[in-house]
Amino acid sequence: MKITMAHGSGGKSSAELMKSVFGKYFSNDVLDQMEDAAVLDIAGRIAFSTDSFVVTPITFKGGDIGKLAVCGTVNDLLMMGAEPLYLTSAYILEEGLEIDRLDAIAASMADTAASAGVKIVAGDTKVVEGNGGLMINTTGIGLIPEGRNISAANLKKGDAILVSGYLGDHHACILSARMNLTNHIQSDCAVLKPIVDALFSHDIRVKAMRDVTRGGLGTMLNELANTSQCSIEIEEERLPVRDEVRGFCDVLGLDPLYMGNEGKMLAVVDGADAEKALETMRGTDLGKDAVILGYVQEGKGVTMRTRLGGKRVVDMLYGEGLPRIC
């Protein structure tokens, strides 16, 4: 059975879709009230974020658009030091989408939300003309514990820059699928909560965090340096890239510094906590390949010390950054 325009009518077909797919997987005490808005009990500072997901293909090695939609927004909340609590989910369905495929994606989304400890408390579904595609928007709310102050404006000279693992996996995975290339590259799509929880539970003085998504590491580092009005220097020799991904990049002329990831983060910590933070991140499954990539210095901009001992300016991603992967 496939999605038809009738599923977006607001009538019987819509109600059946809500019950048979979304109601089956997203049921909870808030959503089940079926009100026009979710009523939430939140006290304190909150982090609030929204994102839209348009990845093609919608199912890929290591995940699918449902998993991606939860990871993307939950990770944005985590990067502000928040404890993620609630998500909303809006589905834009194209006519012709197989309902069995939608069911599998909703199941994946529900499983990922449960593993992240969040509830999907409100949602919407629209049906448009198309060729069986699917887009998802998620909005998230998280509570920031007392005493946490995570900001791109916090960087100071001597702070350490850490990356949680290999770069470019998601970008290379999606592009490989589009080009029908056979390899073992798998998306790194994951919720980063275990790493963030470990850093705070070990009293690491975290200054700032970023999930390394669209635009890549080079763009994230420039955003931090620009906001804090400082300089960042990283070491090319320490840049974590899998051999297969590096070979993929060499063939297609891609730079791992600007490739998207969906399960990697960078953390800026007080320089005195650098080794402790590294050990802490490596003590988690998601952070076992973490490295100290460089340090914050006085000045402006981002540079990379090359393997040959020279220096390369690392600018923000310029232009379209083809090929787009989301």
C-alpha cells in the first residue's frame, strides 16, 4: 500500500495512517491526549532547537531518515549542555511512498528517541505530490542543569580541541549510495549523549561543544574562533580519517575537513583537563577513537600544521560544497 493524497486530507485516511503508523510507535502520556498543543511541565533554563532532514536515499548503511531526524536535533540540544526531554516531529510525505517503508522509518525513529531518553510529544503530517520521497522536521526542548554554561564565546588561550572520532563517514556513505559504489563505509549516525554525560560526570571543564555536521569540522572551528575572537591551530597528523574514507576523498577530490558527519562532536575544554577529557571520551563506545586535535591561541582564524611542517589556513566552507548530502 502506498501514500495517496487522501492520506493528507485530514479525514478517515489520515486518521487511519496516524493510528496504524505514528500512534503505534510514538504513543506516550503527552501525545496520547491528542490536543492541539502539547502541555509540558518545565522549570529552569531550556535549550530549544529545530532542524529539517531531506537526505537521499532515505535509508542508508547505518541508519535512515527517522534515526537521523532524532539524532540531529537531540545532538544540537546536547551540544548546549542540555538534557534532551521532548521532540516534535513533522512528516512531509510524497504521494507514492510505500506505507511499509514509512512504518519502518517511524519504528527506527521511535527506537532512537527511546535510546536518547526523549518523548515525541507533538507532530504533524502533510502529503504532497511527488515520487515517493519523505522529509522530516524535528524540534527539540532540553533542560540545562544549573551551573552549565556552554557557549562558543567561552574559548580562551590554552583550551584544548578534541574530536570524538573518525570524520567523513556519513558524507561518504550517502554519496556512495547515490553513486552506486560498493564499499564498507557506514554512516556514523548516533546520539552523542554517552560522551556528553561522561564529560560532565567526570567534572571536565567543558567550554564549548559542536556536533560536526553539514559544513564539516573546518566550518565548526571557524564558527568557534570567530565568536570567541581567538585563533585555533590543529595538527593534520592527528586528523582522524578512516583509510577507506581517505581513499574515497582522494578519488573524488573531497576534503574530510568539510565533510558532514552525524555522530561526531568536537569539544573545547580547559587545557589542564585535556588528557582527562581524552581518557573520558575514549572510555565510551562512541568516543573510543577520540583525539586531541589542537589548541586555542591568541589571534584570529583557524590554521592547520601540515605533515610537512608548514601551515595551511582552514577557512569556512565556501559556496555550495558539492555534493550536498542533506
